[in-house]
Amino acid sequence: MSLQDHVDNQTEPREKARLAILSAIAEQAEATKDFTAQAAAPALRDLAEAYAWIASPGNSH
């Protein structure tokens, strides 16, 4: 078993989701760096909202 497989097997689903969302935020930010703020904002806002739900599920969003 590789180290990555071990980490994947030991990581909670919530943590996997958090890491996936952080990765998506970074990818989206890079992909939209040449866009206007108005064009880039909706996707980044949606990803930020998804992160908020994962990071603090007990808070109202």
C-alpha cells in the first residue's frame, strides 16, 4: 500500500470533501484570474459557500 493510499483510507469523508473544495477553489481562482471580478465571482462564491458548509456545518449559511 502506498502512502497516498494509506492517507486516503485514513481520511474522514468530511476532510476529503474539505480538501476537494479547497482544491476546486484554487483551480477556479487560477482559471478565472484573467476574468473580471463580476464574471469570476459566482463560481468562487458558490465554492466558498460549499466550504463554509463543510468547515462549519452548525452555523447558518
